[in-house]
Amino acid sequence: MSVAGNKVVNITVRFRLRPDCADLGPPEYASDLAAGADLRAALESPMTLAPGERAVVPTGLTLEIPPGFEAQVRARSGLALKRGITLANGVGTIDADYRGEVGVILVNLGAEPVTLVRGERIAQLVVAPVVRASFERAPGLNDTARGTGGFGSTGTA
């Protein structure tokens, strides 16, 4: 799904599930206006992440993303807030030419071990258009009001 102006545009993303994951079904949107579709854990048995531990959690899902699009794997805010589980790589990118199983790199940032179970919603999948840049070497760059001000340079208020 992508947005053009104020209109939601639907696209088709073909998928396959491993034979042992038919019970998990496709990614699903939890509400009519949700931007992300939930990804589920395709675990054979419960997996416990100790504080600070990270692991790739399989989804059993392989995607065929149309050219000109990418799929972004994002954290679920409730999982992060309530259990300290988030993505180790911030946002994962699935390119249109990738045909391997989608794995989600989770990390436990909490103080307690967290156990994940089969079918649990572990991340969100957002499909977005891709814009590719042409990079041009330049002898200088245009000045801005911010200039070279880095982290925190624009204040906190």
C-alpha cells in the first residue's frame, strides 16, 4: 500500500508460506487504517530472549515485492513498551529482488527474560515506494541556517 496525495493506493504483494506455517496465514492489518501488517513468529517451540540477547525469529514467509517498492520491517510499539522487545537493526529493509524467508532480528532491551511463542505478532511490515538517488560529487555544498550543526544542534524545545 502507498499513498498518492490523499488517496490510498493498493498494490499486490505475492507471498508464500513454508508448508509447516499454513496456520500462520499472511501478514494482516489490525485495523482499516493501519499502515503496517503484522508479522507472526514461525517458531517450532517457544523462544526465550534474555536481557540484552538478540536472535533472528523466522516468519515462514517469502515475499514477491513489486519493482519500485520495498517492504520495511518495523518494531511493534506495544511489544517494545510492555516487554522491551524491539528490532536490533532499527528498521529492516526487504528489497524487491529478495526471495528468501523473512526473518526478524529482535533484541530484548528489558530487564527480564521474554518468551515468544508461535503465531505471536512480532513486527510490522510496511510496503513503501522506493526513490533512488543519483549521487553527484560537488566541490562545495549550498549553505543552510543549520550548517554543520549535528546531534542536538536544533535544541529540545
